Amino acid sequence: MTVPVSALQEIAPGAVIELFELELNTAQHGTSDIYRFHAGTNLNNNDEIIWNGNSYLRFPVEADGFEYSGNGQLPRPKIRVSNILSTITALLLTLPDGLEGAKFTRIRTLARYLDAVNFPATETLLTEDGFDLLYEDGSSIYLESLSPYSPDPLAEFPREIFYVDRKTIENRDVVEFELAAAFDLAGVSAPKRQCIANICQWKYRSTECGYNGPPVATVDGAEIAFANSPEAAAYYAADATVQSTKAALSTATTNLNNALNTLNLAQETLSVLAEDRYSASPPMYGVFTFRALWNGSDVALGGVYRIGTQVSATSFRITRWTVDSTAVTNAQNAYNSALSAYNTANTNYDNALSARAAAFTAWQAANFTADVAASNDACGKKLSDCKLRFNLDNITATEELPFGSFPGIGTFFS
């Protein structure tokens, strides 16, 4: 929640309170301590400011340079802290790399929104013409609503976050630091990675790359199978079995599909059983009324009964069609045989994959790193190199390339 606009538009909106937080990070400073401070005291007992339940140390501090200009340059504020008692110097001595990189947050709110503990009691005894106003029971009437303060820990201006970039001054009186935005630090660019078309930027076999399988190819794309150790030889033997069983599975899959198509066709195809006459009734007023007869009975023309050859000007043959049961039986038997062959091929392929995975695990536990290093396995940073490594034939068993680096930004927009 931000400070309401209506509060800022009042005749006397109140003082703006400026609070500061300095947060260290474990990776750089060895600790994640947070220091909170404010250049002033509260109105209750001249003690520390309390905001959102946090105590802000009363400490001589001055900060400026937060203004943004319209020329595109980011602000680089400076914060100056009293060092009369060598407090800051003592803190710096405990940090091997100083305060550089620490997160600095500037918090601003109106005084009225500070926690209630910052203010003295504000109950006011009401009087009228010099006499106390009393309830019927004789007790006095107090109004707490006369307090000009309305604590709200969520009412604040947007926080401004910077990072300590460098120490500019340190003496017995003051220590000064220059701050910078997160993307305005020296040596840091945004985006951090360059956008290069058609070139992968990840380091081969790194976490970003994601490939951790066996040696695949040299930098120019020549495939290799480096069996320098017994474990490597066992892996590549298992891989050869995978390739042969995969080829057998592919053939079995094709045969099964063909058998299924033949069965479907046999179940839908009609064959001629017999023929009869398609006769015409005697003419009436010059119009012929045709009847389809099969063995003397009227039948409907369609899929089973169809018009055959013409016999005379008014007569045609009629043919009767039906499913060829012999063809269906033969097709069903061929499909059952193809299905059995497919199931066997699929089981063999799954077993080969499991054996290869076990061989790869054994290789990793033995001489994998040394074998990879000696194999001249390298990535050419092209899409074709990724395709060699990320597919179903690989130990990684994935059909998708890793997301992130590549391809980069192309030459043309579409």
C-alpha cells in the first residue's frame, strides 16, 4: 500500500519520515544481518523509531542524490554516516570485502503513519465552560480521536532499492558510500548474456546445458564411440543392442499398422454373391415404374443390392454383395501375428534400454570423467550438435532441447 494521494494534498500533510535498511548477503559478506537506522527519535521518549514492528536505530546519517533526471542517467545516491565512535570502521573491519554489494533500501512514510508506540498518550479530557464533562456515573469523558496520528504500517512511498557500489570517504568523523542501482554496477550489463544468432552460449556439460551423457561427437560433428575402459565398452555394447532392438521395433510397428489396415479393409469390403433380374413394370401413360427384385421380392438398392449390367431397354441385372468372411479371417490372423511380434519387439527394446542405463550408471561410477576427457567429445555450439545429444537414442532420454541459450536473436523479424 502506498501513501494515499489525498493525504499529500492536505494543507499540512505532516513530516516525511526517512528510514534506511542495510542488508548484507551471506555469499559476499558471510552474514545476512540487517541494519536499520534513522536520523532522529520518536515523540514518545526520544527513543528509536518503530515502523512495522521493526526498530530503527537513532543514528546520525545523511543521504542525498536520489533524484531522477530526464537525461537517461540513473541516480547514484550517497549516504554519509557518523563515525565519531568508529562504529562504522569497526563494522567494516569485520567484513573481509567491505560493504560493497550490500542492499540499501530507502523507506519513506508520513509521521502520522508510524507505529503507535512512537507517540505519547493523546487522550484529552473534554471540558465545557471550565467544567469537566462527566458521564452519569461520574466518570470523565475522554476522546482519543483528537490524536493527529493514525498508525498504518502499510502506508509508505514506493521503496527505493540500491546497492553499495564503493566507499568514497572514511575518516574519524564520517564514512561515505556511493550507491548504485542493481543494473548500474560496474562491469554489469543488461541483459547479462549477449544475444548471438544461431550460436549456443552455454558451457558444454554445464548445468545450463543439461547434457551429462556419454561422448557423442567431436567439435566438427564427427560421431565417436570412445570405449577406453571396460565400463565404456560395456555401455557401447548395450547401446548397440538398443539400436538393433529399436530397428526391430520400428519394423514390427510398421507391420502391425499394415496388418490393421488390411483387417479394417477386409471388414468393410463387399463381394458379389449372386445375380438376378432388375425388371420394369408395364408402361402406364408412357412412364415406367422400376422395381428391384431379388428372387421375386422387392428389395432396396444400396450397399447390399446394387444395379448390375443392362439386359434390355427396361431390364438390368441386380447384384447382391456381402462381406468376404474368408478374407476377414485371414486378415485377423495376420493382425494377431503382427501384434504378438510387436509386443515381443517392444519388450526387447525396453529391456535393452534398462540394460544400457545400468551400464551407464556403472560407467559413471568408474572411469566416466577420464573417458570423456580423453574422447575429444566437444560441442560445436550449433543446433545440429544439440540434436545429436538430446534425443531418444541418448542416455538423457528426452525429445526436447534445453531451453535458454539458443537459438538467439535472428537477423530478421517476422
